[in-house]
Amino acid sequence: MDRTTDDSALWLAYRNGDNEALGMIAERYYGALRRYGMKFLVGESIVEDCIQDLFLDLWQNRERISQTPSVKFYLFKAIRHSILGHLRYQQRFANEESLDWDTSFPDNFNAESLLIEQETLNGLVAQMHAHMEALPKREREALYLRYYENMSVAEISGLMGVNRQSVSNFLQKGITRIRAKWFVTMVLNLFFF
């Protein structure tokens, strides 16, 4: 097996006891799982512990785990469940709606070092950031999963625990709100700058 092996083949090999296949899956999805986990506003070490526990559990329970149509979906659902379980245990609350969704820029974001052409882009990114931050939490999560993680509506539905129509509604409402705010921002920029 090499790095071009598809997820289904890796998953099957892992289930048959190939620890190298599980390692390749972990390597392939670690970054995406970490980024998604950090959106729940838990510490970096907690996210990394949850990811490590996830892959340890996968290895220990490989005989009982079935084939999955989407390894990415399976892993995202598992890490979401793990982090929410950790939060419920640590903070003694089960209402996932009370979680704040992190839309901040990375710590290493340094606007001063960017070129002049990139300043315009930074302004647009900041405006989009503000528009995303103003969205309700579920709309933000649905948009993140759809457009940053390229998940299908069906996968998002399963991950968030809502029906497909709700996901479609979250996506449509979120996009509509962003477009409306974006239009106002562009009109103001045209008249005042």
C-alpha cells in the first residue's frame, strides 16, 4: 500500500489487522480532524488526546468495526462524539447548542508581513469572518463542513444529527445571510471609499 491507496482499501486492510493502513488513515486525516476539533473551543491538547483515543479505539476494536462508505465521515462523526462527550463530562452540560464556534484567525496570522495586494484580500477575509461570526452556530457548522471539509448534505446530516432538509435549510439561510451582508458591505465600500 502506498499514499495513493483509496480510503476503502485502507479501511479494509486496517480491519484485517494492518496497522500500517490505520497509520496511513491517521496521517491522511489528522490535520482535518484537528482543525474540526478546534472549532469546538476546547484546548489543543484535548483535541489531540481525543484524536489519539479515537485511533487507539479503532485499533483495539477493529474486529467489531464494519466497512464504511466514507472514512472521512466516520472519523468526523467519531471525533465530534468524542469531543462532545469530553465536554459533557468536564463541564457537566449536554447542550451542544451552548458551544461557541471558533471563527478566529490562527495565532500565526501576520497581516503586517503581507504584500500590498494581499491587504485587499485580508480586508475581504476579515469581512467574511465577521459575517460568518454573526451566523447562528448550527449554520456556521454546516457551512464549515460543506465548504471547508467538502462533506455532502447527507454526511453533514448524519454528523450533526439532523435531517437533510435541516442541513439544506442551515446552508441556504447561512448563504443568504452572508450574501445580504456582503452586498451591503460592497455598496458601502463603493460609496465611501
